[in-house]
Amino acid sequence: MELILKNLRTIEDLQTAKIIPELKMQFLQWGQRKANPDARFVVEIQVIEGQNKPVKDFNDYTKPILDAITDTKCLWAKVEQVTELNINSASNPRLPGSHVTIIIQESI
């Protein structure tokens, strides 16, 4: 499953309450409606920082994104179900804001 957050320009754009509706919409498009408390997940977060960056350190994208996914109750019941987390960062000054791609796979 791949989720995308586009044009993040300020810290407000990365607040959990603001990104939950976008994530819920994308989960519904994937047909994912209810958390599975027994599943385990591998998550990769790919950050492309544009001209405007909502946070100073790309690692600071992780917590609000994982918290928002947890709060949607659409994939996992608690963040401890994430058994592996990878974060990649790149820069593209042609983008006005930062973009984040979240790739989630169920762990076997």
C-alpha cells in the first residue's frame, strides 16, 4: 500500500489532526477500513523536501505520520505493530512544499 502526502509547507500541515482525513480517504480507496490488531507491518517513509519544509529534521516527519495512521484505526490498532521502519530523504528545490510517500507492507 502506498500513501502520499503532498505539498507540506508548514508544521501545521504535518499535524496529526490535519493529515488524518487525507490518510482515511486514501485507506478507503485501498479498501482498508478496519485495523487488524494481530498484523505486523513494515513501513518505509520517503521524504522529498521542497523549498518549504514543515520540520527542520527529516526524522521529525515520522511521529506525526505514524500517530495519524494509528488514529485512523484503518490499518493498525497501535504503533507497536510496526516491526520495521525505514526513512529516506531527498531534496528537490523545484517543489514548493515537501512530499511524503508512505509505503506499508504487512510483515510475514
